Amino acid sequence: MNLYIFNATGRAAVYGIGTFINELAQALRDSDINTFIVNINQDIPHIQKETINGINYWSFPAPKSEHPAKNYEKQDEIYYLNVVYLLQLYIEDQTDLVFHLNDHPGIKFAEELKRNFKCRIIITVHYLDWCFKLSGNVSRFKKIVKSPQAHQGDELGTIVKMSVQKEKAFFESADRIHCLSENTRQLLRDDYHIRPDKLTVIYNGLNDSHPATDKQTLRQKYHFPDLPVIIFAGRLDEIKGLKYALQAFKSLLSMQPNSCHFIIAGDGAFKEHLKECEDIWMHVTWTGLLSRDKLYELYSISDIGIMPSFHEQCSYVAIEMMMHGIPVIGSTTTGLKEMIIDGVTGLHIPVIEYDDRVEIDTSLLAEKIQLLIQNHDERRLMGQNARKRYEENFSGDVFRKKIMNFYQSLY
């Protein structure tokens, strides 16, 4: 098999795609699949080629122009067509050819690949565009797609319907679709009306990694108090629900002063979130963006993970927390709900969906944090169960076996 895996920069690369492709490269490293990772839209002056650990990397520059584009969609379409022309020049062996797409370049790109190559096309669904526009509000999404036409004056509904139509055409162009959650498979089957036999669910996976230093030594290293530690990791973005986590934490401290400490590991909109910390600054540690090694050390000293996100496919943060034996309080949004087993590996916090917004009940979230803080044995058992769930469902070995079977089933 000759496998070409596409990676793009920009917003898509932030949503776990970069990590996915790195883990995929590791899974394919010692296989008999001839693997190429095609990095597109790169900030480089010319095409670059290199081979690392048996994996071929091709990097194509982003389009450059002295004049700003007036029609970005048309510019992208032309750019991707040129990518196809370059592939025609560079691909030598077309035996059992597979193109694996990890972004939404559109139906034109998929059609052009099919027209110029005898190939199979795989699409991994890392995100659905409506989730950004509706903050993951599934109820509102279903109302919009089921109505014959968007209500007059509902500009957002019209935009969502058009977005879904484009995604549907793109997904239908694929031979197989790799979903990262059962939730996504159901949405594609029931609301996008994609043929069920095209859909396969394979969860993300991470290779096992732990700091060599013990928990107590790490706490001393980072000068953390001898208190239960809660950790949030990820972008400081409205969609991640950090505002609600901070409000719940503040409420908890008002009832039980000095009962716990909160680590926030990530980069993004600090200004918008710092105002939620008024009067409790000394109880919150803001780290900014961290290297993986330092982040994993902070996981190792933490007791509770918190993820009040409004949409996730198969979160690497949740996998990292489970890998470190941390019980996770996570929202019931999209794919995150099925990752966390309520009362077994962590606790669910419901997402409240309205016609025009989504919310988290901060008082209920505070109660769930308090429950785990006060029940050490239950917290420890959930952490052990979380670690076991990682080993059985989200480890690098499990991912490697399933993705290899998936590729082999194409021909």
C-alpha cells in the first residue's frame, strides 16, 4: 500500500490533528505500508522532502500573493488543485494508493484526486464545522438540519445548513470515514445521511508515558501545597468551558476556604478568564503553554481533572488524564461523554442546551468537585479505573492494531 496522509496548518492543526498524525506516524513506522505525510499550507519558501524513521515527509508552501484574496474559498480551491498537480509529478508508485485526509479541503479536492488517480480516499473527522458555530449545541443543530429551510431572519441557521451540505458532499466522496467517537458516527448516519457501511469508529490513542519522579517529590519541586490539586489543560477558549470551571472553583472556596488548588495549563484568552479569578488569585496557578514533559509532571501531582468543554471528538487531554490515573469531571458533550464512564472513571457534568446558547451549571459542577475532594478512596478508585480504561481503549498499542486493520481492509 502507498499511503499519503494529509496534514494542514491553521485552525484544524490545533484541534488534535497534529497529535493524531504524530501518533499515526509512530503506529506506521515499522509497518510494510509505504507512508508519506504531506504537509500543506506550510510557511516555507519552496517544496521540501525528507525521510525520518522510515516515514516520508513532503511539505508544500502556502500560497503567497502581494494582493489579499477577496474570495478565500476560491483561492483554497485553486491551491488544492495545484496540490493535486504536484502529486501527479511526485508520486511514482500508484499501487494500492490511499489518500488519508484530515481537514475539510472540500469536494473539489476529493473529486480531483479521484479523477487523476486510481485510489481510495479516507477522511478522519476531527471536527464538524457546525460545532464551532453553535458551540456544540446538538439540539439546535438537529432542529436546523431537520427543518426544510432555515427560518426567515435566521442567518446563523442558513450558514449552518450550507456548511452541513458542503460537509455532506465532501464526506460522501470518501470510500471510508474514520470517526473518532460513536457520537460522530451517529450524527453522520442520522443527520448527514452517510451510508453506515462507510463509517468506522477508532478512538485516538497515546503511547504510555510517565514521569520517573514520584508525586511527592514533584509537589516539592513545583512548591505545591499539600492539598487536593485540580487541573485543566488545553486552550483558554470559550468553547472549553474554563469560565464555568473557575466560577465553580470560586464557589467551592467560598464554602471551604483553602480546600484545594487549581492548575490551568494552556495558552489563549487570559484576559477574559483572569477576571473570573478575582480574590482567589493565590489559589490558581496559570502556567501558559507547556512542554509535554512538564505537563505530564503536573498531571502526576494532580488529583482531579476537569473538562467542561462544549464539544470534543476524542480528546487527547482526556486520554492524558486517564493515562495518569486521574478521575475526570467532564461534560456530556459530543464525544467526551462516552470517554468518561460516569461514577466509574470520573463524573459527568450535563451541558444545558437552549435555543440560543449552551451553559454549565456551576453550582452542580462545584458539588461534583467537592464530592471527589471529600471522598479520597472513591477518588483513588476512579483514578485506577481511568487508568484501566486508558489501557483497554486509548493506548498506543490499541490504536495501532485498530488503525492497521482499518487500512488493510481497504484493499
